[in-house]
Amino acid sequence: MTPEALQHWLQLGDDLARANGVPPWLAERCRAGLATFARLGFPTVRQEAWRFTDPTALAQTTFSLPAAEADLAAAAAALPQYGFGGLPCYRVVLVDGHYCPTLSELAGLPAGVRVASLAEAIRQDDGFARAHLGRQLPPGEAAFLALNEGFLQDGLCLHLPARTRLPLPLHLIHLTSGATPAAATHVRHLIVAEAQAEFTLIETCAGLTDEASLTSTVTELTLGDGAQCDYYRLQREGAGAFHLGWFLPTVGRDARLTAHVVSLGGRWTRHEVHLRFAAPGGQATLNGLYLGGAKQLHDHHTIVEHAHPHCSSRQVYKGILTGQAAGVFNGRIHVHPLAQQTDALQTNRALLLSDRARIHTKPELMIYADDVKCTHGATIGQLDEDALFYLRARGIPLATARALLTCAFAGEAIDDMRLAPIRDELADHMQHQFAHA
């Protein structure tokens, strides 16, 4: 990254700080984040974690802050296409990184449940945001996380008291309007579910144009003892979008997390999961699906830290790539010395539908306990010619046969989705996309 590019980002941070009055504790955190970013700079392919994901195009793009007043009319008109066929749910909408109460729907929330914009929670300064923000950030230094910290302003704040159950899913929709050319938005979501709470969260990131933009999202999730969460994350941004996402869950004693991460759009996408078991008995399932075409890049990194005994985790990530698309999967299972009776599985499978598509996969096991059951594996291949012949011999056209086999390959990554409207919409999307691949 050139000094001019670095100075541009630091200037954007100063402009944002002046435009939005924030409490001193948050201002200090933002300054510290920008200082860390200035020291680290943009990552390069010389770093192991970025060996297959070149951020040069991101570093060379001149981004700007989105306008304070977003185009809510365009956002309102676009919302129905992200509603999964009218799936009943609570809805929180952010446009260009700002919470929009007029587009959100929160009627009927159970008593005691707090759903608000993070900016409002910070302004109230009741101690909740200050106590929980940043608690789930992974150790070490990461330039893009520091950059998100430097621009920390708004997002979702969700607090579920103990033994509370949300009767409907909560759908968090973040829209990039495109009203500001090359807009960069940084959002932070803070979610705390206390003991025995149960809820379903859907997070959708979408763009209304195919112009260049940058979206940086960090979702911090704390599950108390016995809490349960079904989490769906769908990235559906425009063809020119850069996307950086982090999902940072901490799973308490006997708590259960099931997460589905789906990457469909964007020009350049990187999503990281850093999951930590904070007490014995936790269970976590991480399912991922990435579909790439043209020259898209989809990069997924996962770290599952088994720090306590008697916890189990399952990871199944599947990628389907056409054209000149590229995919990266780097998954790590880290079993700490005290984490006896750990049961962990990790699988990455990729299907290449083009001779020019490519995938880099790197499964890792770091095991420092001796009474564990840990497995990992990775496979890369193309459609089975015998299966194609079998279908065509029974009168099925080639394009239909290819689409059927491709959707069947992806099935393992979406079959566990409890919400049928999301599962069906993804199946229709794949059927349409890969019938012409």
C-alpha cells in the first residue's frame, strides 16, 4: 500500500470522527484501531494468511464515505427481493451502514428483548455496549479488523435475556445503495444471548448496483449457557463489490450454534469465522457454500478453538466455481491441552466446472490433547462423466443434467437449513445459474 493510499484511509477516519460525535471511550478505540491499521498497512501475498488472496485491487481503489442521507426509496423498493418469499420475521435494515427505523419492522418482540441500532446503544451509554464490544475479537493483529474498529459507528445491537425465545427469525439486511461512488461502509453487530435463550438470525448483505464498493462487517455473538442460535449469512452484493466479513461467536456451556455462511455475489470476498468454546459441552455446526463465476474470488477462513472438554464441532464447506473464478478455504481446528473428549470434523469439497477455475484448500489440525476424535479432509473434482451419461441416456438434456448434479453436490451444505424458504431460494438460484454454466 502506498503512503498516499494509507493517508487517504486515515483522512477518512478523521472525517468520520468529526462528523459523528461519539463518547470518549469509543473515540479512543477508533483512534487505536486506525493507529494499528497505519502500523500494519494492507496485507500482502507474502503473508501466509493471504498467500492466495491478493488484496492489491482493494488497496488501489479510492473509496469514500457514504452520504449521510441514503436513498431510502430505492432501498424500500428493493427489500421484497430479499424477503425469501415473504418469510415472517422481525426486520432490521441498514442502508450504507446506517440503521433505518422506517424500513425496519420490530412489532411484537417479547418483553425484555432489546433490538436497536448500535449507534443508539452507544449514545445511551448504559454500559452494555462498552462492556461487550470487542470481547469476541480474536487475539493477534489483523489490519482489516483494525480498520473496522477505526470506523466503528453503527450496526445491530441485540440482547436476549435469560430463557427468552424469539418466536420469529430476526432478519438483518445491510444494503449498499450505490448513491455514493465507491462507498466504504464499516458496520459492527453486537449480539448477546443469555442462558437458555433461543433465536434465529438471518444476515443479508446486498448491493443495489454493480459499481465498486466496500462492505466490512463484524458480527460478535455471545451464547450463554444452554443458549441456542441458528445463524444464516448470505452475501449477495453487486459484481463490483469488495466484501470483508467476520463472524466471531463464543459458545457457552451446553450451548448450541448452527451457522450457514453463503457467498454468492461480489467481485472479491473474504469471510472469516473465529469460534471459541468458552465452557464444556458446547456444540457447533459450521456449513459454508460459495458459488463463483466470471473472475470472482471467494475466500473463507475458519478457526475453531476447542479450549474446554466435551465439546463437538462440525464444519462442511462446499464451493462451486465456473469461468475464471477462484476459491480459497483455510480451516483450522485448534484443540487446547485441557480440551479432552473433543469431537471435531472438518470437510472442504470443491467442484470445478471450468478448466480455468481454481481452488486453494488448506485444512489444518492443531491438537494438544490426547483423548480426542478429530478428522479433516479436502477434495477437488469435476462432474462425474458417468453420471452425466446416465442422465442423458434417459432423455435429460445436457444443461439440465449438469445443473441437477451440481445442485446435488451442494445439497449437503444447505440440506441442514431449517428455514425452508431460504433453502428453496438457494436451490432455485443454483438451478438457474448452473443450467448455463
